[in-house]
Amino acid sequence: MPFYEKGNVRIHYEEAGSGFPLFIIYGGGLNSKVTYANGPFDAFEEFKSEYRCISMDLRNANGGQSTGPLDFEAPWDAHTHDQLSLLDRLGVDKFFVMGFCIGNPLIWNLQKRAPGRIVGSVHAQPSGVDPNYPDYFIKNNLKIWAPGLVASRPDITMDSVNRYLDKMYKGVDFVLTVDRDFVRACQTPMLVLPDNVPSHPYAVAIEMTHLAANAQMSFFPWKDNKENVKLAVRHIRTFLKANRPAGA
């Protein structure tokens, strides 16, 4: 299994296929890893015959092999730095990115921290803030992510986890990492595949698509049966092909 180490951070990643790079951020919140057992489809299997697919375990994901300190100053930026450092190490400059769930705010943070490098983005089940569920992400991560992390890392306490989650999620709005003006100014082509659960609000997907100048939306619901998933994957494939750089 390949690893990339930089300072006190160790990142586990996977590659498959060849061609123009497609960076895949799987879902699962802070437990995002190189596989997504609960995902609607296996992006690696679908696209490795056409693209150089790259994915990684998010730092400190339960069940993953990427480790590093909790960054209390800029947690989103720390994850984005891990991702960009890996892509740099692999010699990737411009790339497509496909994100499920937490991939949505991470894609927007990549757009902010590495302008011009993303040539097209796919936002599947995009995470965002539903005002009907205040502090949803903090509560959910305290239940799903924190216990396993604390049990496996004696250097991390629940007090530090609470501090970290507050910094990451307290007072967030919309797509968590950027504001509406940033989305409105984004010119990158993007495809949105909406969901409608508390962590992936339909209203956020709709607004994001309306605001971004070169955004389009796939149909909804698309995860309810295998045939609809196939149609959604076909839409993704068409989108990627249309936006692949000439000669790439």
C-alpha cells in the first residue's frame, strides 16, 4: 500500500488507471477513505479505464491509515494541504475532482487554495448546512468519528476532539468552507448530483448550482435504484469527457 509522508503527517493513498488525473474524495465525513462501502457506486472501478484515478484516506479517519495531528487553527486547510501535497508528490498539476459527501466542502476549499488547477468538479451527495439541523456535523462526528479516534490514539482526548470540531463546524454556513460570493465567482465547470438528507441538503445543492456560473445538475433522485445510478454515472462520464483538456 503506498504512503506519502511529510513531517508528522502520513497519508495512505491509492492509484488506478492512467490518463488525465481524476482525484476522488469518497464520502463518510471525517471517516473518508480510499474506499466507500456505503457509496452509490465505485468511482475507481467506473473510471480507472479512462482516467488516472487517485484517492486517499483523510487524516485520522477511522479504519484508514492516514495519521497526523488535529489542526486546531485551520482544520479544513490542513486536509486540503494533505491533498495538494499528495497531488504535487505524484506530479499532478491540473486535475478533475469528484467528491462525495464531505468531498463538497473539500472541493470548494481546493478551489480556494489552488485556483486554476481544477478543470472540472463533480459534487455527488454534496454536504452542506441545513438550518433545520443546527450543529448536525458536530453531533454526528461526536457519535460516529470521535469514539474510534480517541480509542486508537492515546495522544488525543475528547476535550481536544470537541475543540477541533468546534473550529471545523461551529458557525458554518452553506457549503462550509466558502461563502456564496466565492461560489458565484467560480468559473470552473461543475456537475452536481443532489441528495436530500440532513447532511446533504437538497436546498444547498440547488442553490450551489444556481450560483456557480458553469454548473449543471443531474436528475433527482438518482440513487434509488441501480438503473438510475447507471444514468447518473453516464452523466458524469459525459461531463468529464466534455471538459477534458484537449490532448490530455
